[in-house]
Amino acid sequence: MPHRHLIEAVDRYRTLLRGAEFGFCMIEMIFDGPRAIDYRFLEVNDAFERLSGLQDPVGRSVSEMVPGLERFWLDTYGAVALTGEPQRVRSDAQQLGRWFDVYAMRVDDPADHHVAIIFTDVTDQEKGQRALRDSQERLQQALSAGRGIGTWDWDVQNDLVYADARFAKLYGVDPVAASQGTAIANFFSGMHPADRAEAERAVAEAVRSGAPFSAEYRLLQPDGSIRWAAAQGQCRHDAEGRPTRFGGVSFDITERRVSEARQAAMLEVERRFRDLEDPAEIAFAGAEAAARALGVSRAGYGIIDKERETIRIDRDWNAPGVQSIAGELSFRDYGSYIDQLKRGETVAIADAREDDRTRDTAHMLEQITARAFINMPLVEHGNFVALFFVNNATVRQWHDDDLSLMRNIAGRVRAATERSRAERARRESEEQFRAFAQVVPNQIWAADVDGRLYWFNDQVFAYLGREHIGVVPDDGWAAIVHDEDREAALAAWHRSLESGRTYEVQFRMRGADGSYRWFLVRAEPVRDKGGAILRWVGTSTDIDDQLRQADALRRLNETLEEQVQARTRELMEAEAALRQSQKMEAVGQLTGGIAHDFNNLLTGITGSLEMMAMRIQQGRIADVERYSVAAQGAARRAAALTHRLLAFSRRQTLDPKPTEINRLIAGLDELIARTVGPEIEVESVAAAGLWTTLVDGNQLENAILNLCINARDAMPNGGRLTIETANRWLDGPIARERGLEPGQFVAISVTDTGTGMSPEVIGKAFDPFFTTKPIGAGTGLGLSMIYGFTRQSGGQTRIYSEVGQGTTVTLYLPRHFGQAEEQSHGIGEVDLPRGAGETVLVVDDEPTVRMLVAETLEELGYQAVEAADGASGLAILQSDLRIDLLVTDVGLPGGMNGRQMADQARISRPDLQILFITGYAENAVVGNGHLAAGMHVMTKPFAMDALAARIKDLIANR
């Protein structure tokens, strides 16, 4: 009960203070050690603002609201706070332009330094008393002639003013002339043009009426500064009413007038800033206040580009007749003081013509009415960001109080601008949040610090089916939560309110149609800079469909493995059908091409043979040779076609040997040059230290020559053909890109400057019978043969081409660690070697081949023994019959092929020389293209002289 009475008493006293006519405030003193340096307003009554003239003081410091407040007030209130002794004082606050009768006492805990102040405004009383005292003092000064700043005595009839030296100096008149008497017009000439007419009128009225004279006006000083003077006096008249003598005294009131003007300027700044929001308007208002208080020609505020050393002025205040300099200006055009501004130093120039920083550019400054100026930099976080400036058309001495005024106004401009921007940003942020909250599909809501929901976006009311009334429904949000979920949702919300942690929970909410849907509800606290929670902002996301889909997915996953297996089987069956279709399409394309080419070749062969038979019957033997040559040519082309087909299928029988590629290419230089013709320049670039590779030299020569012919055909108007070799070490990614295993390779590149190939043509270049040449100009098996040869040799072929630029075909062959063998040379046109009765076993299932080979051997002096299959051939080999050489086909009937027969023969005849002759050598039979020692191979068809030479060589090297 006593506590309640105490509260009621406090409330009564607060009500009494709030409605009292006297001013009341409670302040908190701020000390630096024992010295009071500032105080902050904690509480004021209604009469405070009216009596003090200060608006919205609570929470603000007196140094912010009344810069330059007299030290007296800080010392007085500081003593009260420290000692606890109340004080009553009567004094003036010059910065406020008022007198106060003040009673101050300490309240609350002494450590809080709280002081309660009761005061009344006694300005009117003081002004009356001061006016009386001033009048008496001025009268005494006038009568005592010489106790003021300066005195004068004007002989009106002779227009001679006699004045002391102080008066003359103040008015800019020669003291000697003043002491001897000079015309009053000389004194009027020193007055400010704006004040002169009024002063002349007042003097004339005083002379006419004889009434006391009193006036205040400005005087122009030689240094360009302005002084304020107050003059008082009275004109005496003779008996006839004519004016005779006008005596008086003048006072220097500059300090008072400047103080009043600056106080008025600061109050004007405060008043105008309260009504302004636009930063540009705030800056202009500050500039105008500074200009009027200082009496200068121009004032303004600009944004700085420190790197470019420029200022952008959006708007400046200019005195009448002075042109604006709004726009962008470069500091370097007007002097060298920019470096001081960058360091945050204020630059004050009294006379641009005399200052070292502006002497050379004074004419530029005078063109913009800036003979004298102050540039005050505004610095944020160590950066020169803005400039507050004043310009004067004439020489002007600047004083500390000028700089202080500018500094105060500049600081308030900056503070007001930042407050305006912050407030605008806050409003824009709130507007953006509300706009965002209305367009997002989620339900968004806000709650106060106690958890009461006070705002919802339209999506909430659209789901609930209520009108958007901006407040929580009367029955509360918990009423729409499903009964089974309500308790857990409320408990989680209360825990978040107590702990300040994020609220996140899932529950069902009832919609306008009465059905329930699942929502993910999440809320985050919004905190102030100190971490205190201001409000909560939350979202409610409809996850009902998501949960249903998750449930359906869970059920789907239960049968997923079975579905995947079924789908996999379907895909595998489809893929197998596709592969079979592609295989049949490729076989059809291949067989069609083979049939076409072989029909042409067989026509040439059969036709030539028929003509030979006809000519023999006719006895025209001389024509037989011509048809024989034609048949042999067609047969050779058929052999070449079969070789290319085997190479494409990678099933040709190779005779790989360690080969030095540079030497092989050098041996082809002359042949290539003759083949491509004189219009094409051929260049070979052989890499030094080129590795050896294991390759069939003859097949490689054919491949290179084929590439050179293709290059020639791509350059119908001539060009450049380059054959280049290099060592290449291909790592994993690069090797895989080229379809190779990582390792070391020898690269052979054939480059032309011809027409090039499009990506579509490159994609088909290795297809059998594909050609871009005219009909009859090529079989389309060249590149496919080369591709098959390199792949069978463990390498790869790659094409790089750009249309109109040329083509590079590169063969990659694996490195061989070993020495290259000496290259053998062709037999040329020499006599067929003769045998010495050696026995050669010929095994072939084709009677014609056996007959031709046997007759050729016998013709050359060898003894031939024939067998039609592997079993009969092996029986002969296992007999005691002398056999010097075995010549056998690989593919034999009867269950034993040529390689198996040879291997069995080697058991009893380990040194037997064996020559395989084959038209379709199986890789598995001949060791994937690699033959054992003493085993050799020749590919059908072959020339008889080549067979004879090979047989002779093998028998000789037994």
C-alpha cells in the first residue's frame, strides 16, 4: 500500500511539472575526470522548448544542440552533480540569446550525475535593465567626449567633421584630415553600400528635428573585413532653429552583431533542417545560412572525386549579381591546395593574388568570384568525400570564429543529410519489404517482442478467407492450427520467445474451405544494434503437396528396383536391336561398295581373257600381250582393294619391324614430290631424337603416300604440304581424348593448306567408300585403310581441319624401345634367281594357286611337292622327305590351319623356314600380326618374281 501511494505521488508531481509555466529538465552530466565537458537531456516539461527555443532535446547532448555554450553553465551544473549542493544563478546564455533565472539540484544516485533544473526566462527584464544602463553609459560617454571607441563633432554649417584618430580609422578616413576637419561625406563613403542610404536618412532626420540620433551599420575595412558600428549623438540648434553642432560617439559592436547573426544562422539551420528531407536541399540551406551569416558572395556544398581531383556542385547560393558555379570543377585549375584538402586540412585564402598556393591561378579564381575563399573538407572513414565552401569577391581576412561557424554548419549539414538518407533508406526498406511480402507466394507475418501477431500479407487472408483488416483475427492464430498439432506448435513458439532462437515447426492449418494443409512455419527475431529483440518476422510455406509427393516417392522407391530392372532389360533389348540394325546397315554399305568395285575389276579381267582367247583362235598373237597387261592391271587393282579392306577391318597381316620414321620419310621425298607435282611446295620437318616405333614399313609408306595424294587433291591451285614428325608423351586425359592408352608415341603429321573439311565431313572421313572426290576419282577406302592400319599397329589417326584453312592428319604410333633395323630395298628389275634342286612343300586348298606356285617353282629350278590341306601337308612334313621350305596358306580345310600345321612341323624340323601366303590372314592364327622367328608372310595376290625372290632368300638363309 505505501508503494502505491508513492507511485501516485510521483505521478502527481510529474503532472504538475508537465503543466507548469516554468521550465523543467533533468540532465545527465558528462565528465572528463573532475571536469564537466557536456550534458545530455533526459527529461523536459512542456514549457522547456518554449522557454529555451530548443526542439526535441531528449536524448541529445547540449554540445550538439547549442555549440559554443558558455563554460559557466557546465561548471555550475558540474559542481551541483559532484558536491550535491543546490545552486541558484541568474545569467545569460549568449548562444541562445536569452537570460535565465535557474535553480539546480542533484537527484537520484550521486553516481548517476543527474541534475534537476527549474528555470524561468528573464530576458525581457534583463533587456530593459541593460537598455537603461546602456543609455546611461552612452550619454556619459558622449558628455565625457572620448571614453567610447571614437567621438566626433560636426560643424553642420561648414560641413566639417572633427574626429579623433580611433573614429577616423574605424571609418577609413585619414586621422590627420579628421583632426583638422573634413566633409561628412568622407565618413559616409566607408559605410557598407547596403547601409549607407539608411544612415544618411537618419542623420538628416536628426539634423532636422534635433531628436537624439541612434543608428547601427557596417563599415568596410581596408583588409576587406566588415566591422559593425553603433553611433549615438544629438544635433544642437541656435536660437533661430538652425543646426549648428552635431556631436556624438561611435561604438564597435562587431562582436555582438556577429554573435547574434551566427546564433540566428544556427537557429535558422535547425529550423529549416527539421522540414527538409532532400539531401540537396539540406546542403543548400546550410550554404545559404553560412553565406548570410558571413556576408560572403557565394557558399555551397559539393561531392568529391578524389582520384580525378574534381568537385561536383549540384546547387550553390549566390549573392545578387554573382553567377552560379554549379557543375564539375577541377581543383588543379584553381591552385595547388588540393593536397591539403586530401589530408583533411581546411584551406582559407584571404587574397588569391598574394597566396603562394593560388598566385598563378588567381585570375581563374577571380573569374568565379573567389578572390578570397574557405574550403572545408568533410572526411568519412579517412576519405575526403565532400567539401563545404564559401567564396568572396574581394579580399577577406578570415578569423577563427568564421571557421568555427562553417565547421558547425558543415557538421550539421552532414549529420542532417545522413539522418535524411538513413530515414529514407528505412522507409524504402519497409516499403520494399511490404511490396516483397505481398508478391511472394508464401504467407508472411510479423509479431511484436511478446509474440503478438500484428501484421499479415494478403496470402494469409487469402488462405483463411478473411478480409485484409491488418490485425490478427480475434480468435488468434492458434485457433486455425490442427488440434493434434496445436500444443507442440505453441510450446515451440514460447521457447523461441524466451530464448530468442529461430522458430521452426511443421503443423497443419485450416483453410477457408475447412480443410487442413501442412505448413512449414519459420520465424527469425529482428534485433537492434545492441542485440535486443525488436520484433519477429515469420513465413508460413505450404508444404502439403511436397509431403504428399515425398510419400508417393517413398512408395515408388519400394518398387523402384524391380522397375529399374525391367526398364534396363527393355533398354538392353532396344540397344541390341539398334546395334544389329547399324551393323546390317554398315555391312550393306560395305558389301555394296565392294560389289561395285569388284564388278568393274572383274569386267576388266574377264573381258581381257575373252579377248586373249579370241585373238589366239584368230592367230593374232601380237594382240595377246595388250590384253594380258590389261588383265594383270585389273588384278593388281583388285589386290589393292582387298588390302585396303583388310586394313580397314584391322585384319591384314602385318610384318612389323623396329623402324626409324625419319629415315623412312626421307626415302619417300622424291616419290612424294613427283606425285604431288611442281605446284605444291613440299617440306619435311624431322624431329631430332625421334623415337623408334614397331610398324610394318611398307604399309606405313602406303599410308603416308595416300595422305599426300589426298592433300594434293585438296590443293587444286597449289599450296604447301608439310610432313612433320615429333615425340609425344600423352597423359591420361589427353590420351583418352585421342582414343589411346596413356604412354609415349611417335606422331607423323601431314598438313596441307587446301580447302579443309567441315565437322560433318570429318565425322564420316573414316567410313568405307566415303569420298568427297568426283565419281571415278577414288574408292573412298584410303582413310579407312590408314585408320585400320594405325589401330592394328596399336596407334590412332586423328584429323584436325578448318574449312578454307587446310587439314592436318596425324598418325600416332607407339614408341618401341629398341634399335631400328636396316631397311631392305625392292628387287627392281633383275633376273629371277635360279634354284639348285631345293624342295619346297606347297600347301593350299585352291588348286589353281597350287598349280601356279608349283609351276613357278619348277620353272625356277626348285622341286615342288603339293598338298591340299593341313593334315596331308603335316604327313609329308613328318616323313623323311627333304623339305627346304614350307609355303602354305593360313586358312586350310580339314580342321588344321596353316599356322597349326607349321607349329607341329617345327617340333620335328625346328629350323624349317616357313612362308605363309594368304589373302585373309586370321590375326589369332599368326599371333595378332606378329610372327615367330623363321616365319614370314606374303599377301595374295603377289607377283611371281617377288615370290621367287622371297623363296630364294629364305632358302639361302636357312
